[in-house]
Amino acid sequence: MTALLRAELIKLRTTRTFLALTGVAVGTSLLICVLVSLLSEPTPEDVLREVFAADTSALFIVMLAIVGITGEWRHRTITSSLLAAPNRLRFLVAKTLAFAAAGLLLSLLISITIAIVGMIILSARDQPTPELGELVGQIIRNAEVATLMGAFGLALGTLVRNQPVAIVGVLMLAFVIEPSLVALAPDVGRFAPFSALSGAIQEMSAEDVGNSDLNLLSPGLAVLAMFAWIGTAFTAGAVLLKRRDLH
């Protein structure tokens, strides 16, 4: 398993897609942080959430994970990959762990960058800044979400071999279906992985998630709910992978 995981991490690190999406994720997060730091006047209670939660790594690692697994089918490398690792379940576990680790590292890179930039700008403008402990806590929460989303994105990508369909489907789920559930059926929407559960883990307010009447889960329960989503999607994807013809 260690050799498989190392191979997946090397494969991930050396792909142009990973480097490109990493650059976009860092640039997007930094742009949001700079604009909010320069243009807003956050209160001491809101500054942590408004400025230092601007970590977009969760979204980008989901996209990267989907591209990573569906690309095996699109570029017909799945056969050679499984020849090198005949046990399909172990192959899938290694890939899932690799993208979870990538999500963690990407989030830490982004969160530390925006923490430094945000603190510099806010201090220069004499705006409130969070305590170091609070800032570290936010960085950890951001990393938790990105790690879980890396694993979740990979699991989702195993369900649909067609790359464009998988990406569009996840974007529709994250930006259309989930917000509708949160707004119209909050009792169901509180379990939505991309919005409510991620927001709960980051300790965001219900209003920030999209519905002030939303009863968000506690961070611990939200993590458990995310594991349930990951486990369900992973199990379904593993069953499909074992049954699929590679030709």
C-alpha cells in the first residue's frame, strides 16, 4: 500500500493539471483575501470568517480528484495502472488517500499564504485582526475540509467515467442543487456536503451558508457525516470498478 500511495503522489505531483489548478486555487484565494482585506471593515467577531476563510482549495481539490480518476479512463491509462496494481480496491484506496493528502497540503499552502497577506493588510489599515490561536484554528478547519473533499471528490469520480459529465454534475450539485436544498428544505440541506457540512466544519454561521434558519451540525458531527458521504460514494465506486471491463 505504501508503494502504491507513493506512486500516486508522484503521479499527482508531476501532472500539469495539478500544477495549473494549484496555481488557480492559490491565485483565486489570494485575490479574495486581498479584496476583502482592502475593501471591507470587518468587526473583531467577523474578521476571521470574512478574511481568513477565503480558502478555495476544497473546490479545486474536488475538481482535481475527479480529473485524476476519470482521466485514467479518458486517456486509457487505467489498464496499465491496474496491471501495476491488480488489486482494484487497494488501487482505489491509494488514490483516495493521495488526493486527501493533496487537499491537505494545498489548503495549508493557501491558508498560510492568505493568513500572512491578510494580517499585513489589515494591520496596515488599523483593522481588527484575529489572535494567533484563532488564526491557527481557522487554518486547521480549512485543511480538514479540503482533506475530506479530496477523498470525496475521488470517490465521486469513480461513479462516472465520463470526465465532462462528472465535472458538470458535481458543479451542478455544489452550486445549484445544494443551495436549493439549503434554502427550500433546510432539514435536508443541513446534510449537504459541499455547503452545510463544509460550513459547519469551518464553524461558519447558518446565514453564511445560505439560510439563517439552517440548523447546522456541530463540527464533530459534520466530520462524521462527511465520512458517511465518502464511505457511501467510495463503496459504490469500488463495486463499479470491480465490475467494469477495462477495454
